[in-house]
Amino acid sequence: MKIIATNIGPATKVEWNGKTIETGIFKYPTEAPIYLEKEDVASDTVIDRKHHGGEFKACYLFSSDQYPFWKAKYPHLEWNWGMFGENLTVEGLDEANMRIGNVYKVGSALVQISQPREPCFKLGIRFGTQNILKEFIDHEYSGTYVKIIEKGKVEVGDTLTLVKESDNSLSVKQYYKLLFAKEKDMDTVRLALGNEALPLYKRQRLQKYL
């Protein structure tokens, strides 16, 4: 897996439901490397700390392989890497083959896969329509957040190299499908409950299905 782009963005004011709000969803490729901190990416914008940034959402990765699909659906948009709010655009990232808990070396940083991205209205703001939320969920290629085990620098051309595979087989895609499934698969629920790389509150929410 290869880093195609490193992306950060400024705080951007937008109109939402009659109010002016700020968002960090508008990210664009950088010419310089980016630095992964413990709870965010240096020089990047994180507005809503309740839902973005933090230990388990320090950096967001999205696959460049998915861009052709979305470009075909939204050809009128001005396309560039970072369209999904990702800090790292990664060639070859496949959520179905990436276990939650996997540890990767990328640049001089060490990261652990923590959870898929659940889209919110700010992705709709970036795309100019809230229809993107259901489309993004249905497409099932979520990208992934990572926890930063060791801080470090990442630049275009670096590779995402597996250092340790999780003993728990739950993939990012499996868990993403579980989140939005009306009927929960109990085997997947048990896998998720046993995966300590998932945030505790995520696991606690699944307890009610047992």
C-alpha cells in the first residue's frame, strides 16, 4: 500500500441549517510531509473534538482505488485528493483485508487500525448533497481511522507496511457492515466484542445484541 497524497485543511466556514459553522472536511494535498501526532495531524484542522480527532481517530486513511467510482457519480465536482477528508490517500487500501488491530509502519510513524469512518453531514457539505451519506454507507468502502502508537512523519511515496497482524480476524469492512446492519450477525458481534483495538464505547454498544 502506497501513500498517494498527504492532506490537511484549514477551518472553513459554511452555512448549515441557517447557521454559520466551521469544518475541517475541506482537506487538500500538501507539498511537504505531514506529521502524525497522538491525537491529530500537525497543522490540520479538527473542529469537533467530540467526534473527530483523539486517540482512536488521530488520522484518517482512504483508498485512492475508490476515487473512480465517486468521480463517475459526481463528475461536476472539482476533484483532488482529500475529497473525503482523509489525511492519507492510500493506493491499494482494502478494508476487507485489513483487520482492526493491525499495526503498520508508515513513514517514521507506527499506527494501529482502530475503526472505520462513519459519515456525517459534513461529508455531505463537501459533496454538495446529503445523499452522499447513504451512498457512502451502501458502497461499504469506509476508509479507516488509526491510533498513533509512535508519532512520526509521512510523505508521498511512503508505504503502509504490516508490522503485526491482529489475532482477532475482524476486518474493517466486516465491522462497518455490522454497524449499519438491521439484523446483527452474532458471530461478528462476538468478534467485535473480543477486539480490544476497538474503542471501549464501541464494544459496549454491541453488548445489548447478545
